[in-house]
Amino acid sequence: MSEMNLQALLQRVNSTQIAPGNPRVRALTERIVTDLFKTIDELDVSADEFWTAVDWLGRLGAAGQLGLITAGLGFDRLLDIRADEADQRAGRQGGTPRAIEGPLYVAGAPTATYEVRVDEGAPKGEVFVMEGQVRDLQGQPVPGALIDVWHANEQGGYSHFFPGMQPYELRRRIQADAQGRYRLRSYLPPGYSIPPNSPTSELFEALGRHGHRPAHIHFLVVAPGLRTLTTQVNIPGDTYIDDDFAFATRDGLVIELERGVAPAGYESLGIEAPFVRSRFDFVLTPALNDSEASPLARIARITA
Ligand code: MBD
Ligand code: FE
């Protein structure tokens, strides 16, 4: 093996091959390796720094926290910004704004029609009803639209990720009725914070950043022929509403709360005292192909 300088090594790494491989993967790898060589050289990265980073990546993956880091470093929002820009260029307007899925969606939540109680047992926060309609861009109801909803518990934990919670706790799937209507009862969740003493918190401490998200509720809305909508709504008044560690707060997604709503008409949700209500409609845009209408969330989509 001959002696090489950085440029010669980079050239060899990027050009060596025994088969065509995948050209897209080759192009992306070439770019990332080139940029990283440059970073190591220009920032004079030591061997110890490099292997510390590799060890951290391994622990990050083992802890299942890659999706926390992508969100916290802005990549999830970046993809939404780019999707919005592509829509704008294509003249695709309207509809409920998209917002990041985040790493905590779980498929297979129990399904109900029209209305459901997302929480179980005693409320662990203010009793909350969110209700509205799924509509298309013409204002027509979307009967049978499927709405996945998931949110954190009173400690900011999500079921399947946070110890001590029941499977599918605070996760439900609602099938809208013939008029496209839905309603759900839960309690107003607090915000979320990244797990302490974890690979993610190590990086955030080193960056001098907090790892808090403002209070929010996630939705995945699916209907035939319409573009799958992944979004979240924010609960107003949160300290972190404009300082989300995942940069996901958006205009049009901060809900309005009506406090002290009379319980009449909400008996079927077990409500007998004044409660907090929010009306929110989901507006879906047409799907241009099967993939846009695919009922799959992020991970299922890429592994399908
Ligand atoms: C969350 O609850 C979340 O929604 C995101 C995007 C990242 C981490 C935790
Ligand atoms: Fe979340």
C-alpha cells in the first residue's frame, strides 16, 4: 500500500468500487465523507475526539435516541421546510400545515369511531376535549378519515418509551364519522424533556442547550386519495412555545382553548363538569400519487 496524503486517501475512498453499487448512495457517501475529512482536517480533530464521537453515536443508537438528535439538531424541521418549499414551487397550497412526526409514534393504537377517550381512568391534568372535522380543500367532509393521536402523560412520558405506562396509553386511532367529524377526550399534557443522563442529554449539555419541548399533541391523518398529514398542535401558554428544542412550533397549529365549557352533550365521554375544549379541523390536500396517500408513518414508510 502506497503512502498517501489526505487528498489522495479521499480520492481512493470515494473512487474505489468493484460493482456499480447504488449511484445515489455513492454520491451521498462521497459528499458526507468529503465534508467530514474536511471538518477533521480544518478543526484539527484529535484521535481521542474522533473515537469519543464514534462511541457516542454507538451509545445513541443503542439507546434508541437517534430520532431525538435528528429533531434536536433541526433535521426534522428542515425536511418539513423543504417539503413546504417544494409544495410552493408546485403551486400546492392550503391545508393544515405539516409538523414533524418525532420519534415517538407507535402504530396499531386501538381504534374507535367518531369519539374516544384517549386517557384512561382518572384525568392527570385539566379535562380536555378536542373536536372538529376532517375536510378537503373544497370544504367537503372526509367521511371515515383515520386520525392517529398520541401525546405525553403528566410527566412528559410517552407510552412504549417511558417506564410504567400501559401499552398504547395516550394513543388512539379515531375513524371520523360520515360527516368527517371526530372528538376526543384526554387531559392537557405538559411539555416533553429529553431523558436526563442519556447520550442525547450529554450532547445538549455540551452545547449549552435545553432539551424541552412545549406542550403538544401529535396527529397522523389518513384518507383515501388525500395526502397523509403528519402534524402536531401546541397548547397555548407554554414557556417553551417559541423555544422548542425540536424547532417545530408553527403558525396555525397553536390551538385556542375555551375554559369552563358546560358538560351538556359530552356525557358519552364521561364528562360531568365544566372542562376545556378546543375546536380544530384538519384540512387535507389531494394526493398526487399512491405514496402521498399511503397510510404509513415515517419508519413504516421506509421499511415497506
Ligand atoms: C417528542 O415528544 C417529540 O414530539 C419530538 C419531535 C422529539 C422528542 C420528543
Ligand atoms: Fe411529542
